[in-house]
Amino acid sequence: MKSDVLTSDLQILTGDCRELLPALPPESVQCCVTSPPYWGLRDYDHPSQIGAEPSPVKYVENLVEIFSKVKRILRKDGTLWLNVGDGYARNGGTGNCGPNAIVGNTKKLIQKRNCKVPNCWGLKDRDLMGLPWRVAFALQSDGWIFRSRITWVKKTAMPESVKNRPTNATEEIFLMSKSPTYYYNSDAVRETSGANLRNFWVLGPDTSGNGHPATFPRELARRCILLGSQTSDTILDPFGGSGTTGVVAQELNRRAILIEINPKYTKFSKERIRHDNPKILWL
């Protein structure tokens, strides 16, 4: 494990979160905001990466294991904000667009796993697998309290050359809590009218400028962090990626712990955070 530390406010840990999470103190994190790699879509160039499992069943099992470890380090009133993507069961090619597309960073074409119908859940050719909901229900069975489903409506959706269904332009964000009573600041983010925030968020694209293939919008992270934490609380992202959660946590005067399995993206995260805050000196 390699740890880069900015005083006590920001840590970026390089390694497998399944190995690193048990080393963090219990009940030390207020809020987890994260988006795991989607199953069978991209290659993050690491032998232990999540998303390259031989079946979606194993993918769900791995995420349950990881978030069980997250639950241990969450405070009793802590929350999990989880974005998980879906995919189609397919017999045949990958194509150039959509959830099963060939993308530039996919060196080993692991998304080809999505092009053979998995022998599970009664899936048939062209079935939408429902992975976000299968993960959510599995976490619910593992003890998480399933509080809300938020629909992220993308202002700019990935193009799809399909003619037999609508183009996908949404993803799910799940709010889960460790206990029935948890911290949630409904005044932190309101509708423009002043009404309580609705469970659909229309958000535009955001780029980290570093080539990471799956950067979610800063505004998405901002809302989750503001709703689920207070100033000086610690925010966790066990799939740190390009560092969006850490960047936004710093902007909102929160502490942050990022875990990233690929040293390349750890380097990107450091560069991005330093770019946004030139005063940062890594210890």
C-alpha cells in the first residue's frame, strides 16, 4: 500500500480496497460517495479490478463484500451514495456505441463478457440485466437500509444506434444508510423553488481532463456530500478513479480518503487536486 497524505485532510491510498478498508478505524467516515467500475465494460489494467469478473453474479458478490467493509468504518449515522451502471445480455458483437461499446481504453476487450448471455437470473439475449438494482437488493439483504433511488438524467447521453428501444440517458444513484436514523441535511441542496430536492437530477457532463474514462460530474458528488455530511467530516471513495470525490470534498471543507487500485489514476488524482489547489504540498 502506498499512501499520499495532505496533512490530515486528504489521503489517497493506492491498492485494492478489499485489502485497505480493514486497516481504517471503525466508525471514522461519515459519508461514502462512489461509483464502482461497471461490469464487463472497461479494462482498468489491473488483475484484481472490479468489473472483470467472469459473471455478473460474482460482480454483485464482490461489491457486497466491499461495502460490508465500508459499513464497518461508517459512523452509525453515516450514509452510502452509490452509482452503478447497467448493461445488456448479448449474443454477438460489441458495436461502436452504447453500454457494450468498444472504447479506446479497453485493451483486453473485457466488455466482450457482456456479449455472451450469462447463465444466471433467467437472462436471455438482449435482456437488460438490471445490475444496479441487483446490487442494491443484495446490499439490502446484507443489512443496508435502502432509503432512496435517485435518477441521474444526463444532459448529454452517449449515442446509441438502436431502433428497437429508447436511447439510455439515465443512471441510478442509491442512497443507503447504516442505521434507521442517519445524518441527512435536506436544507443543503434545494430545488430552485426552495422545495425539497426531488429524486431526479439533471446534470451535464464533466471532465477531469486526464483521460480517465468514467468521470462522474462534480455536481453529483457535491450534492451527495452536502446532503450527507457536515464541514470537517470525512468522505470516502473506495473507487477513487480520477479523484472527483476528493476534489469536491476539499472544496466543501471536508476531509477525504480515496482508494484507487491503479497507480496511474492515483497520479492523475494528485495532479488534478494540486491543479485545483496549488497550495497543496503532498507529504
